[in-house]
Amino acid sequence: MRRNWLGLRQTVNRNRTQVAILAGVTLLLLFALGGMSGGDWVITVLRGLAVGAVVFLVAAGFSLIFGLMDVLNLAHGALFMIGSYVGWTVYVRPDTAIDVITPLLLLAAGFGWMPLWQALLARVHLTSGVRRAAPWAGLALALALFAFSATRYPIAAWNPDVYDASPIVYAIAMDSGQEVIAQAPQVDGVTAALSMAGILVAGSLAAASVALVGHGQERRARRGEMRRAFTLGLALALSGVAVYALNEPLTRLIFELNTTWRFLIAVAAAVASGFFLGGLMEMTLIRPLYLRPIYQLMLTLGLAVMIREVVITIWGRPQITMPKPALFAGTGTGCPAQNLDDLLAHQCSTISFLGTRIRTYNEIFIIVVGLIVLIAIWLLLQRTRIGMIIRAGVQDRQMVEALGINVRRVFTFVFALGVGLATLGGVLAGPALGISDDMGESLLLLALIALAIGGLTSYPGAAVGAVLVGLLQQFIIKYGQVGIQLPFMTEPLKPSPPLVPASAVLLMVVVLLLLPNGLFGRKE
Amino acid sequence: MTPYNRHSMNNLLEVLDVHTSIGQFHILEGVTVNVPRGSITALLGRNGAGKTTTLKTIMGLTPPRRGQVLFDGQPIHAQHTFDIAAQGIGFVPDYRAIFRDLTVAENLQIAERKAGDLARKGELIFQLFPDLKRLIHLRGNQLSGGQQQMLAIARALVADNQLLLIDEPSEGLAPIIVEQLMEAIVQLSAATTIVLVEQNFAVASQLAKHYVILEEGRSVRNGLMTDLVHDHATIQRYLGVM
């Protein structure tokens, strides 16, 4: 007992500033309780935590990537946005999502055969001029072939330029329970087969062009590796064809599912796409630039701009909504729920508490998922070998390598994981905050501020910083409605809306003035 | 025979006329070090002579621009650091590089190359450094300098390493701890070949059987330590001691 107490005192002494700030935040929260009704206070805290959870998902991935690889991934916000849009597509238009699986699998098959292309190219002797020009010519040709073939493959798409066929209308229709399965353009089997073959060739050509860039530097692939690559590519291509053949039953199956299940599939698809995109990005774009940090900044910034333009082209510029899954959308009898039993029985969208209504998705579900991820990643970092390597690598990559560990392989995993967390944040934020092409930038800014507050490479710092930013914003919004009674002022002060984004920056300035390395940062 | 072919089976490691640049600075300008199996070879020389860079070049952390590094007869100078280490080379850098967010136990676990490495080597490690057993749950940043040095050497022992590169183990440590470390290194040298960088000539001369003297990035003298201790002129000229 006594020893425990001493241990606690030591901890407090060592982390005096952190303890003081924690106490200050608690005092401020208690003070706020005096200034508004209990219900208002609870809902503001919950909203703050929910915003904090989304910011945390982006910030945690960003900080893992920066900590281990020193890469400032400025495209992280754009990737967060991709999570939203991919999730939206799988959720609202699963027919389109299934239609695009086949072209994607065929493209991937071409890249899966990469070792074969490398081996093939190694046998051809190329002059240096050809070697320099061929990859670009190959990529251009592959792109043209892909565009030609993919537009002939039947995809039931929307049209952002026509209101009746725009994403907004499909979302509204789904929300009101009337789902229309859009008809895919009808094509005969021969056209479909030809377009699939075209996509497969385009993917192979693109992969071969990429393989040519590193021509002569790659070590020779072993026979076993080649066989595995061949099987992988073949499996991808065949499953692409299988999805084409089973397209209609699959679509019907998904439309018959409850929206809760569909939402789960959407979340899984968003996370998987983030994981895949992150891995691909590290392997192709980031890896050649580890020694050139400025180029990385320019690359990721440019990528963010490009992703945003692609998103606008595909989904259109206006904000689109994502209906809430059935589990959190109940409004009929027994709603708003008075207690937990009611809530579970009627799957209410809101629950009554202290005179206000708490929205189950926005103010409870997001926080719960955020907490689960917080704990899961913490366990991964603390309890697994790969987590141990990440923690060690954040401090001293060279020493980890000198122990015989290939850190580069861990890099790809961490990049994929970080982007996967961002896309998870994106798909979760969709039903709560709405989806628009500027959501990525504003969230990346919040995440960067949260990291500056918490300490750039500290995992608990990312969580605490994100929650502080979320709470501060939501309290300022609330005070804008109810007013805050400050001493020496006759009338309550109502902070104006522009103060909401400014407050996060101000908080960062204050924290950094007191603690230049952030709350949990380390002096470097 | 050309100098590049004179590999002798008695040498576990051969550094042959290595040149290394860091940025635009030419740090090593011709270093040759032969490390015979089963003994301690000391790299001697003044500050900035290139001793640490030689070790880093062997590890592939600063790859050589010219020259060869042969480990067990095989060239390793073009390989990645992790491949070099995995062939059986343990590295104890001068700044110790203890992972401060990892506990002592984790600092040892991370060095495992095969499952069960630590279980097999634990007895040896804790017999050499009994203190570590007591500190096993502390974090790296809670250890004293001497404890960190012991952990850094222990970490290099977890995997099956044939060669240990130890950089300045006695730097900044109290004499009693230096003695403890020296004892441990002597014990280790019975089974493992060691390359030792040591500023303290008294320490180096007691431990090492062979020596190589570096000056301004070149290897200038080598031989048996028993000969060097009597060669006051050489010691005076290159090491500036005694």
C-alpha cells in the first residue's frame, strides 16, 4: 500500500506539468458545469469526445507514420476523405461498388505478376535511352487502354452533373427507405470479355513499365517467388471474372441485407481500401524518397490536391449525406429511448437524458469505436513484437536494423495501418458530419493541431490532444448558444462562430509556449 | 596474389582498404583491419581517427565507397545493415542506443532472431550482468550509464553472434563499473570474436590480443598488443599517452 502510494507520488513528480494541465482541464470542465444545464454539459462533453475520436483516428495514423519514418504525410486528410467516399459508395450504392470490383481485381492481377515482368525484362537488353523513355510510353499506353476498356465495362454509375442521378438523390432515397437499383448499361458478353481482357493487359503493361524503372537494380526473383506471383495474379484475375459472373446475385444479396450489415461492410471496405492504398503509396511513391524529405512534402501535398480533384470528378462538388444504419436510426414507438433497455429494443436514434436528446450514432457510437481503436492500437504497440519494433524504431531506426531486423518491411505495414485508421475515421464521420470534398483539409488541420498539443510522435499525446481540441471546440460552440458568464462582465459573453476554428490554434499556442514539445513530447 | 584475394581462414573479419565518405567528408581513406578468430582486436587512435566510422562501415550503416569487407570469407559491404547483422554480427555503439521507451526485458527480446533466443541465452547474460535481472522491468530511460552499457552488450549477446563490435564501452563510466565490464568482455572473448574501440589505452592493452592503429582515416600500424605495450615511441606518436 505504502509502496504504491510512493510510486504514485514519483509519477506525479516526474510528470508535474501533465498533472497540472489535467487538473486545469478538469477544473475548467467543472466550472463549465456551473454555467449551463446538466444536460447541455453532458451533450457538449459527448460531442467533444466524438469529434476528438475522429480527430484521434487521423492524428494517430499520422503520428505513427511520422514517428517511424519521418514522413509528414500531408495527403492524410485526403485519404481520410477517401474513406468517407468509399464507405458511402459501398453503403449507398453497393451495386456500383460490386461493379467496380472486377476492373480493380484485373488491374491488381497485372501488378501481382510484377516479378514475372521483371524476369522477362531482365532477359531483354535495352539501351539507356529506351530504358528511360519506355516506362513513360508504357504508362501512357496503359492509361489509354485502361480508359478505353473500363468505359466499355458495364458499371452502374451515378452522374454528379444531373441532379436526378446525382449521389445526393441516391442518399436521400435510401434514407427515406425507397431503394432503386440503378440499371447498369447493358453490354453483350463479347464486349464485356474484351473490356476485361483490355483492363488485364493495361494492368500488366503498367506493372511492366513500373518494373522497368528499377531495371537492372532488382535482385533476381527466385523460382518459388515467381510461381507464387503467378498464382496470385491468376487468382486475382479469376476472382475478377467470378465477380463479373456473380454480379447480379451478389448485388441482390447486399440490397436484401439490413442497413446495419451494409454499414459494417462499408466500414470494412473503407478500412481495406485505406490499408491497400497506404501500402501501395509507401511501396511506390514514398520509398524512393526516404532520403529527400522536401520531395516527400511536395509529393504528399500534390497527392492531396490530386485526390481531391479526382473525388470532385467522380462524386461531384456538393456535400452528400450518408444515412445512418438501422441500428441507430429508429424513430418509431418507444423513441427517443428513456433507458438502455428501450434503446436496445427499438434501436432508437436518440436517447433522452437530463432533458436533452443524445444521438446514439453521433455522440455514443463514434466515441465507443474511438475507444476500441485506442485500446487495440495500444495493445498492438505494447504487446506484440511488431509493436516493440515500431516503438524502438521511432527512437533509433539504425540500431533496430543493426539488430538484424528489416525495418523497411515494418514501414509498409505502418503506412498501411496509418492510412487504414484515417479511412476508418472517414467512414465513421460520414453519417455524423456529412461528406464533402473539403472535409479532409479541415480534419488534417485539426489533427496536426492535436499532435502539436500532445507531442508529435507520442501515442497517448495524439489521444489527449485530439480530445482537448474536440472538447474546446464543442464548448465554444455551446457557449455561442447559451453565453458564458465571466467575472466583471454584466452580460454573458457569446463567442462568435469564427472563434471555433481559432480556438484550437489558440490552445496550441498556449500549450507550445508552456511546453515546446507538447504535453507528452520528448525533448530532442 | 592480389591483396583482395589473400583471405585467410584464420580471420573472421577482413576490412580491406576501405574508403568511406559521410556527406562530402572523406572520413576513411584506406583502412585495413584483419580480425583473427577467437580473440579481441582493439582499434586504437586519437579522436576523429575513424574508429567509430570503421565499425559503422562494417555494419553497413555508412557503406564504403571503395574497398571490401569480408565476413567469414564472404563479401558483406554491399548488403543492407539488417542482412549484415543477421549473419551473426552484434553491434554495441558508443552512444549505447538503448531503446528508452522499452523495458530492459523488451530491449533484450527485440534482439531475438529466432524464437527462444533469449530463453537460451538468458542464463549467460544474467551471469555476466546480474544487475540486469533486478532491473528487468525498468524502462531504458530509467537506467544509469553503466547499466545502459551492460544492457547494450547484453542485447548483442541475445542472438547467436560470432562477432561483436563494441565501441567505447568504458566511456564516462566509474572505474568500478569499467572493471566489471572488462571482466565480462574477457569472459565473452572465450567464445566470441570481438572488435573493441577503446580510448583508454590501459583498458585496451589489458583486454586485446591484437591491435590496429588508425590515424586520419588510415590504418597505420597493426600487430600484437604484447609488442605494442613496449613500443613507447609508437604509443607516443599515435596515441599520445604515457
